[in-house]
Amino acid sequence: MRVLKADIGHLDLVSEVFNQYRVFYEQQSDIESCRDFLRKRMEKDESVIFLAVEEQGEVVEPLGFTQIYPIFSSVSLKTHWLLNDLFVAEKARRRGIGEELLNHAKQLAESTGAKGVTLETAHDNYNAQKLYEKFGFVKHTEFHYTYSL
């Protein structure tokens, strides 16, 4: 297994695992819309995607990915990274792939001099919460987050 920074040449591989991720979150499978969404992010340089793959000769299988978006902190005058997506295919879990993807995200934040990395997950996603805590992510209790359309 290796983790690489995905580019347009990896679009089909990323789209495959991105579609699985969306299905995991109870969205309809739609590989073409996933491909279009990711292509736009890549062409506009709006996110960074790290892709975990397994290679056996000419066959490359996507195992998981993380997608992070730059955001900006007006108070600290620094870039901040939003880790919006992290997914490992069911058959590839319990192999440390999530940890490797998180390592790459944190290394990107460090190498860009960012303030940090922010993420969110479902209240009942206990496995992910344990992983994030292991990596030093701390649950916010001093801020109140809201959402609106």
C-alpha cells in the first residue's frame, strides 16, 4: 500500500472510492457526478486529495482517500485546512490506511505553515473519533457551531 497525492491522472481511481464514500453516507451511487465534482476540484486546484492504493503489476486498486480544503483564519492570518472527507474501503479497513491518510494531511498542514487541521464526524462514528483523538484532534467545547442553507 502506498499513499500518493492525487492528480487528474488518478481521477478514475479517486472517483471510484469517492463514490463508495458517498454511498456509505447513504447517498445514491453516481460515479459520473462524483467524477465531475472531483475533476472540478482538481482543475481549479480547490482541494488536495491523498489516495491510498495497492498496486499489483499493472492493476492499481484504490483503498481509501482523504480530501482537504484550504480555508483561512482572519484572526491568525494563516491558512487552515478543512479535512472534509476521509474514507477507507470496507475490505481495506484495520490496516492502518486511515492513519496514513491522516499523516499525509497533517504533514501538508505543517509543510504549508498552516494554523492546523479541522474536521468533523458523526456523533456515533466512534471508530473515527478514536482515530482522530489518537492523532491529537481535540473536541471543541468553547465554540458553538451552527449550519444553515
